[in-house]
Amino acid sequence: MRWDKFWKTGGAIALGALGLPVLARQATGLAVRKLVYSIITEKYEKNLWELAVGTGRLTPEGLVETELRAAAQDYIERPLGTRRKYNYLDKILFNAAQLAVLPASLQCPVDMRVVIGPASARPLKLPIPILIGGMAYGLALSERFKVAIARGATLAGTATNTGQGPWLAAERQAARHLILQYSRGSWNKEAAILRQADAIEIQLGQGARAGAGFVLPAAKISQQVRRRAGLPAGQDLVVENRLRHATSPRELAALIRRLKEVTGGVPVGVKIAAGQDLEQDLEICTAAGTDFVSVDGREAGTHMSMPILEDDFGLPTLIATCRAARFWRERGLQGKVSLLVGGGLITPGDCLKILALGADAVYLGTAVLLATTHTQALRAVPFEPPTQVAYADGYYSDRFNVEAGARSLARFLKSTVREMEEAVRALGKTALRQVGPEDMFTVDRDVAEITGLQLAFHPPGRH
């Protein structure tokens, strides 16, 4: 098909816009008939429909990323994680307590408290089981945004996580409970910084990046971030693939002991991406004396990661949760070592299902980012993505209102927990710790096998 046929069609349509409706109708009809005739008679190598066939084999995301790779000098990175979903959690449903089981009284308070690292010298006690996931200052988010998250977490009563970025004193000041990530970078290793944490999370991997590190080129590092990370001028910021002084079970155990001594006994945990070797990784972590383990499923988000790491690595969050919970039961770790789970959790239902399956607390990341941005995203859209008000190098980051962001996040967290409380009552329970697999069922045979939940096709006791 020649392109002049295509442009004739467009020209015919333009006649109508010039106020010539009769001529436009006739011209448009003629042009469309010629276009359709060409499509249904010409061979594919000359047929415009070949474009539709080619692009139809790809998703919109696949099409755009193919073009981005064609323009890239090296590799591409995608924000916020994978779009590939298994939707396992959607196939799990809660029971409805009415007569056989009575719902709890509407006025009955619901205990949502959680303790991170119950066996540690200084356990982290929180009134709600939702934690703010690690999002890094400087490497991802601006100082304003990190402070807003810290203040919002404080208003809601929970803990926030520093992520892998350099220490931010303003975040510590704004956060009542702060979990410090001990990253695979060179910063945040000083005793004076470690002692300010309420818990320490040794970061060995994450769901959206597996165990891979990254390099932030020197040209992209601001002077403030460079100073806080302790990097000399001209040096890249590097997060290694390995934590150099913890590459063996013995070294990991020694690091955990040292961190407990330095901090006076705050909970020290390990964060890992959930892989097929999950049980072996958990064995190493728990044998090393960790107080908690953070398991990150493949649906987790991140500031930027290669699509292959986001799409093609790791266990889905539900599978990771069930395998980890089984490990906890078999090893008798409940009440001794805390199991934290994150990765693509958005709704109150997502959170409560993961908690009922065995997690002690859950991490939220992308949902927190969106809730904190809230209406301030309108400063960027429609011409820029909403994250431009949040990112450290975002076009509108300097216009982000910290107090408004904190209030938005606090409302989101409180609303989420309020829904979970009502769900606990609707199950006939009065405490989060009372909710378990027996309160759920599934409509999917694969999910039944993964979780051990009752299939909805049969009444209780029948299979």
C-alpha cells in the first residue's frame, strides 16, 4: 500500500473540518473504500495492515520497550516493577460469620498490634501490622518526600524504612520508628548512624531486582547526596551484587552479632528476594541469629530496574508467603523470629490475606508512594508522570508539600487498617493474631494446592 492513499483519507476528513460536509462525505467515502479495498486485496508486503499484524503481537508495554531498546545506548530501566500478575490473592475469599459462627460486636475493639523481633533485647512494638517499605533517599525519592513518608508513618503509628539511600537526619527526626537498611553500598555503616535505628534490615536482595546491584553514575548524583553518602567527587554510587563482608553463613552470623552489640539489641533482620532456593536462604538467615526476615515477592516495585529482573525472576508473593510460613511452622519459629512479607500488596484485603497465611507484618511500597503523592500528582499530570513530584530529580519535587503528603499517607494507612479491623470482626474475631487459614477458602485449584486452603466447591470437611 502506498502512503499517498493513507494521506488522501486524512485529507478527505480534513475537508469536513473546513465546513464542506457534502464534499467531505463523498471524498471520505471514496477514500475509505479505496483504503479498505487495498487492505483486502494487496499482498502483505505492500499492505498497511502488516503494521497492525506486527504490533498486535506485542502488548503496548512490549511495543514501547522494544522501541526504547532500539534507541538505548546500553539497557533500559522500568519504574515501579512488573505488570505481570498472577492474581492469586483475588482467588482467596474470607468466610462470612453469621449463625454457625457469630460476628464480633460492632463496638468490640480489635487488637492489631504486632511485635517485630520478639526475642530481641529491644523488640519493635507497633500498633498496626503495616510497615512502610524501603524507598531510598537520593537514589529514588527526594528529601521532602522521605520526610513526608516518615511523618505520615508516625501519625499512623507505624515504622518507615530508609531504603538503600544515605542516612537522612531529617527522616530520623520525623519518624517515631525507623528501620535502617544496611545496604550493599559503602554508606550507613558508622556506629553513630546504626545506633539511631529502631531496627536494622540487612538488604541482600529485593523482589523487583533479585540480588542484582546497580551503579548510579557520578553525573547523576547531587552534591547533597554525594556528601551524605561519603563519596568523593567524580565517584559513581555503587550498590554491589553481594554484601562483601557477609558472603557466607559464618560471616552473616558475625555481622548480625556485631549489629546487635553496636545498637544495644534492636531487632536485626535480613531482606531477601524470594527465589526457588527460598528455604535454603531462610535456613541460613535464621541459623545466623536474625530477629526477622523480610521476604520480597516478584510483584514488588522499585525506583528503576531492568525489565528482565522485574518480569522473569523470583517467586510470586503468595507462593513465597506460603513456603516461608510452612518453613516457620516446621522450624517452630513463630513468636521467636518475625516473618515480614512485601511485593505488590495494595488493598486491605491483600494485607489481611498475607497476614492470615502466616506473615507477622506486611510491607507496602507502591501504594504508599501513590497515597503520599495523592492530589499533588496533579501538579505533574497530564504532561509528566505523577512520580515527578516524588523523585529526587523530579521536575516538581521542590514544590511537594510535606505536611499535605504526610496527612494523605496517614489517612491512607488508618483507612486501610480500619477496613482490616472490620474484616476481623466479620470473621467473628477480636484480634489479628486470631485470623488464620481456617477463615479463608479459594475458588481456584492451583491456589488450593499452593495454600492448603479449602476449595469453595465443597463444604468444610469434604474434598
